[in-house]
Amino acid sequence: MRFGSITQLNTEAAQAAVQGTVLVQVSEKNLRTTKNGKPYLDIVLADVAGTVSFKVWDNAPWFPTFDGCGVGDAVAITARWMQGQYGMEVSEVELRPLSPEEEQQVLTGGPELLEFQQREWNCILSYAEQLRDPRLRSLCLLFLQQQEKRFRRAAAARGYHHARRGGLVEHTASVMRVADAIAAPYAGRVNRDLLLAGALFHDAGKIVENDYREHSLEMPYSDAGELLGHIPLGIEMVNKAWREMMADAPAEWKQLNPPSEQVRLHLLHLVAAHHGSLEYGSPVLPKVPEALLLHHADNIDAKMEMFRAAYESAPALSEHVLQRKAPLPANVLHRLPDVEE
């Protein structure tokens, strides 16, 4: 059989050993040694939906095959796949290079995912265009125009949630929808424009921290991402785009209330405080209602993605209970379905 994605492979192999083919790119290959000095390979395979990792021991007949692969190679791997005690295990391996058409599918995920991510990008653009504050609307549209390619290929994380090419678009669109929904009961007490702009920019620094190369599923670590992290990088991006926008600002903006400098500072605060606490990396705590709502919108979407991933790949402990999948704090149960009418 041919797996539609690594996600499908992980799901099926979690239940029982399966024989099948997956189209992937080699994203990591590291030669290591055991405590006894025996060499082995740590392999990570990727497609646009996810990753799978496993070890190849030096006495396996397919060790030379994997040893001959380079990072970035696009290959079809046919094998017997099984989730063991220490992760994925592979045997009976055959490997071939991908055709150009197959390689493009690995990078894009196929028509269904392309269409979904396009809808999510359109959702982000629509929210930006609807902002009533002309400064925030202009800022968001300028940023999206300048950074579209990098934004659309970046991941929202390296693990746990939306850790895939295009994941930042998916996460940002969802956070904007959640933020819009939870702001509605507080109309008149929350600046909706500020909240939605904050939702757009809250993870903007990840276009540097979690940047996929243009024609690859490799996400290299960068000096800026490691030395600063996405929150300071996002603050810098907001300030840069703000300066560019204000250089050609209409004269009537000087009459707007609240003043432009207050708008800029509050937006920067939302980016800075969106992790919600100092121990989770925010340099400041939420000090305005929009910052608090953004923190919870971000957390809600991240946790819902973790539930989705658990339902797809966590081993079943019983009919309704699935094994805990980090970083969720406990075992997961299947949700109660809607009533049938």
C-alpha cells in the first residue's frame, strides 16, 4: 500500500505492523555510536504533514542504503513499519528516488492541503482588510505583502503543534478566528482591531525561527532564531514595518485617537506578552485585556492541534482512551459525538 502522508503512516503503524510505501524527503541523517561503540544512523524523514524518525543499526542490510542518502534527498521508501517501545522500527527496506512530480507532491502535500492552506491565507488577508483602524490595516497588509513567501512556508513550531511547512498560516488563521470569537462578548471593552493585529503578528518571528528553505523540507536552525527567539524577532518586525508605513503616512493620521504611538506600543505589548507568563518566555505579563485574550486564543488553538494529533497517532489503551501524547498532561479520550437527529 502507499501511505498518503507520514501522518497516515504513523497512525497505522501505531496500531500494528504495516507494509507500505511513503514518499518523503530525508530531513536529518546523523551517524552515532552506542555505548559499546557500535555505529548506527539516526534518520528523520519528512513530508509537508509531519516527520518520522527511526534508527538504522550497522548490521542491517539496508544500512548502506540509508548511509548513501543525503539530507534533502527525495525518496520513496517501501518497508515494514512498526511502532516499538523506543519509537518507529523499520525492516524489509527498499528505496528509490522520486520523480519530479512525486517530489513536488512531497513539498506541497497535494491538492487538498494546498487548497486548505490557501483558504487559511485568504482568511488572514480578509481579517487584515476588515480592520477599521487604518494604521493597523495598512501595517498588516504591508507585512503580508512583504513576507508572503516566507510566512506561507514557515512552521508554527518545531514540535507539538503545527510543526510542518505551512503550519504558521494554519495556526495564525485559527488564532485570528478564535480571538474574534472570544472578543465578541466583550464588545466595547476590547479593541478588536488591536486584538486581531496582535493575532497576526504574535508568531511573526517564526518566519525566521522556523523557516523552511524554499524548495526543501529542511528547517535549519538560524543564529537569529537561537540568539533571540520569535518574540524579540516579532517585535523587531513590527517596528520595522511600522517605520516603513509611517514614512508615507497621510497627514490626517495625526488627528486619529488613540494616537499612533500608543497603537504601536500596545501592539508590541501583545506580541511580547502572548506566552502569558515569564517562565514560558514572555518578557512581560499581559497588562491589557487584548493581551490576555490573545494569550488564551493562542493557547486554545495550540492545544486543539495537540488533541487532533493525538487522535491521529496516539496508541489506543481501550475503546475510548488513547495514550498520553506530550505535552498534553494526561491520557486522551475520544470526544463525545454530536447528538444524531
